[in-house]
Amino acid sequence: IHFLDEKKTGLVLALALGALLTACSNMETSGTSEEAEGIIAISDKKIVGVSQKGPFVKGSEVTLRETSKDGSFEPTGREFTTKTVSDKGDFKFDNIDLESQYALLSVEGHYEREYTGEASSCPMRLDAVSDLEKRETVNINLLTHFEYKRVLNLVKEGKSFAEAKKQAAKEVLGAFGVKIDISSAEDLNIYNSTDGDRTLYNISRIIDEQPEWNAWRDWYNAVDDLDCSKLQEYIDGYANDFADDGVLADSIMQFLAGEGYSSAKEWSNMMDVDEDDIKRKDEANPDDISIRFLKSEYDFGILVFLNYMDLELCTADLWGEYRKFDKAIDIDGDHLESGYFLCNGYYWDLQTKGYIDSLKIPVDHKTGTMTDPRDG
């Protein structure tokens, strides 16, 4: 219609265009949004994947929901369900027919904690949203859950699905200080070895170690005292916080940064470990936990901590320097609003103002030269 106004086209063309528009409006693929124009029906599709917090145990329920062909991402009400077939979280859908390539997936059940192999006391639900047009594998994990609502919000704001996925993944990883590109969160697997896979593993691990989780562990509370709804609220809190602005609030990050600090301090001997060290020590002690995992834990922990506190890496070059902070952080159960970190050449050591001030007290001394009698 804009074309007709601009070119003053005659009545015959106007009528022809009107007829064409009327015919198009009756087609099944009609829609007004950019996404709707690219809606593709899915026929006889097979989808496989793994569901992981740690891995969901055998028998956990996996659901795939169809979304509307109008491109709104609203569920149509049609659902397909299956169950995980192993304790590795494997699942499969066969012969799926959908009116849109965009599908909503979820898994719910108990899971094995990735680091210890302990079974969770409470079940958990994780979500994912995916474009199934050119994929046959969809993994469900913490990153797909954290980005889920953010992706849907970005699409509603006018982003294409591909743009929304790329932006949301970048924002989620950026909250932890990770600056890598991943093709899709649905491709990640905690048992694989790419940078994205290791990041997923480390995020899963560091979140699993938060004090808030203690309320759901059998060794902490009697089973009768467990409130499993709080576990889901805790995990959903990340997705809800990312949803509107793609930023994770300090009220959440302060716990992760504190865990990162403790991890980096505990494994500070990993600072100078390189690939040759890893191979040599793994070969010497093949039955021990791989030093690669400890190195990964150290690297990720210090990354989260430094990113949140806006600190540079503490190295020998910064030995003796300190940084004052005025940002909330929870370290080993203590909530701090301000304080000091002193670089000891290996890590930023939490210190009091009194100790920092004591380092500034002048010490009586003399200066001069000496000759070592042993070697001149």
C-alpha cells in the first residue's frame, strides 16, 4: 500500500494487489511478525538430548511443547512427553509433528550432583527454548534454563530468535565473567571438553556449592523438614533475574563471587599449572581426580570473583598491594559490605583495615652494602 501511494499506480494494479493480499491472508503460514513470516512446520522429527544439572536420573520426565504458528511462542496445548533412559540424563522423542519449529522443552526429576555423584534430595525442573528446524539434538541444562525467559522477552521486543539466543547466551556467560562465543546452549554437555562445556560444568558446580542448597541435603536436615519448593525457587531466581535486563543482580552474584574467592584461595597452587603439568600428573596418578578438573575449578572460581569485584589478577608483580572494596560479598558464611583484599603474590587475601594500616607503620632501619663472604 505504501508502494501504491508513492507511485500513484492505477486502479487495475491496486485491485490486483488487493486480490493478492486477500489470497495470502488465507494461507496457513500467514502472520504479521517477522518471526511468523519464517514459521516452518516440523514433520516426523526425531529429537535426542541429555538433561543435566548434574545428570537427571533414569525415569525423569521430559516434555516438549508445541508453540503457535503465529510466531508468538505461545504454547498451543499440544505436548509430547518421554522419560530419561539412563542416569546420564539421555532422552529421545520420535515422530514429532509441530506447526512451528520453535519448541519449549523441560525436564523434571532428581539429578546426580556432578562433582560427587550424590543423588539430589529434591527434584528440579529445567527449561529450554529451541529452533528445531535444522537440529536433531537438544540438551537441557542450567544455561538453557537461565537464558529461557530472557530469550522469550527479547523476541517479544522484536529480536529475531537467532539474535535473541545469541544475546541471551552472551549476557548469561558475561555475568560470570566468561567471554566466549557458544553456538547454542542446547549443544553443551558437562561431560564434553570445549570451553563452553567446561563453563557449563563449572557454573553447575559453583551453584551447587552455595549455602542456600544446604536446606535440601539429607545430611543437613531431616527428610521430613525438606521444603523442595525452595530449591526450584532458587534456580528460577536466576532465570527471573536475567529476564528483563540480562544482568544478574549483586544479591545473587555476591554468593557466587564468595565461593569463587574460596575456591581460588584453596587451589591457588593451580595458578602456574599448564597442559604439560596436567598430562604428567594424570599419567602418574590415573586413579586420582584429574588435576584438569582442579585447574578448571581454580580458573573459573577466580574469574567469577575478579569479574564481580572488578579486580585484576593477583600476581607476584602486585605483591603487597591492596584494594579497598565497597561491594557486598559473602565469604565462608560471613556477609561483608566493605573491606580490603591484599595481594600475597598468589591470591587476594581478605584482610582487616587494622592489618592494612599496620603495614604502613614506619620501621626503624639502616641502609648500606655488604659482601657475601661465601662467594664475594
